[in-house]
Amino acid sequence: MNTSPQDQLISISQKIGSIAEKNNHYTEVLAKRISRTGKTVQNLTIAELIEIDTTYTQYINGLYGDEK
């Protein structure tokens, strides 16, 4: 599927914005995972941040199940 740059921008913005809606336990561990990369949040690429968040979300969903 070929999405437009505008659609991609909206999708990425929503993904990053959804981090703020997660609980403090999630964001605390996410911050630790980011720290393990050796980079600050500001130095991560968008792709790296999304990959770390996606991987951690998949891990959590594997433990507790996806409640969607």
C-alpha cells in the first residue's frame, strides 16, 4: 500500500502522541529502553522511537493480552 507523505505524517504523529496517553509504568520502562540505546530522546530518529515503542507494546500485549 502506497500512502501519501501527508498520511504518513499523520500516522506517525498519532503514534508518537499516543505515548503521552500511556500510564507512568509504561513510559518509565519505555524511557529506560530508550536510555539503553545510548541516545537521548532528542537524538533518536523517528523510526527508532516508533520501533522501540512498537516492540515494547508488543511485549506488553504478549504478557497481558491486547484488550482491544
